[in-house]
Amino acid sequence: MRTKFILLFSLFSIIIFSQEKENKGFFPVEYILKSSSDTIKAEVRNVGKFTNKKYYFATILFKMKMKDGQGNETWVEPGDLKYIKITDENNIGHEYFASSERLPQEEGLIEVIYEGKNINWYKGYHNPLLRAQLDIKGYITDKDKKLLYSGFFNDFKGRMKRLLKDYPDLEEKFKKAKTEEEYVDIFRLYDAKIDKASF
């Protein structure tokens, strides 16, 4: 009897701990499919860089495993999504949108870095050759969705210098900028200057 109890207890513990371990790799998610306008709430399996307990944007690059409140699992392709918001382990939301609604051509899911009245800045993630290193691309568009820039960060700096050539104060700020927040601030100031110039 005691042996049966120990075996049952061990089996029960293994099941509980394996489920707990599995659940740590899932994060709360809200998403809208292109074929619907309903917001679906579930959990998404995280694809971590070093551990699945820490959110990594590679999660949105591949077919995503979703789990609803009842434990039912479905797979969702990134290309089928209009919108997705994943809440990470620090309770921070990461939002991505279908690029077809914001860019002149399809580029997969993109993150909004800055959206203004006259200029927008988006970030996209790519892994075309299934390499360990992911590519991060930037996209700059005007108010009519015309693509002003598409490429990687080093090229982006050169393109932005050309855009700011009529505004020496912003050019100077741009040279000193190091963080994404500082670049966003420059976009905001540039947007306001374009707005003023159009009157």
C-alpha cells in the first residue's frame, strides 16, 4: 500500500511540475486575425533566445502555438494576423501589426516605433535563412504610406541625415542620439517642423 502511495504521489508530482514548466514558456496574448474583427485572448508559446521564460521577438516570426483558457491548442501563422499583443514576464506588452496596413508592401508583422502626422517609423524582424541571428529592419514612411526608407540601422543613419539636412539643430541632436527614445524624440520634432512648414 505504501509503495502504491509513493508511486502515485511521484506520478502526480511529475505531471504537476511538467505542466508548471510547460506553462512558464507561455505568455498572455491578445490577437486579431485578418479574417475577423474579434479579439482573441489566449496564451502563446514563447520562443526564447536563451530560455523560454524570457520573451523574445522570435516568437512572432514563426507559426505560433496558442492555448486558450480550456487548454485547447491551435497554431497561427504570422501572416494570418492583423494584430498581436504579447505580455511578457515583466508585464510589458509587445504589440505588432500586419505591415500591409502601414507599408506599401507586405513585410510580415511590424512594431510601431513612432507614428506621427507626417512621418512614421516601424521595425520589422526577419530570419529568411533560419539562421541563429535575426535581422532587424527599419521602415520610414510619409503620411501617404510612401516608403522613404527600408533597410538596416547603419543605412538608416545615413538616410535620416539626408532627411534632416534642412534642420541643423535636429542634425546635431541626431549625431548625439544613442537610444531608441532619443531617435523617437527626433522623429517627433521633425514631424512638428514639417507640419509647421506646410502652413
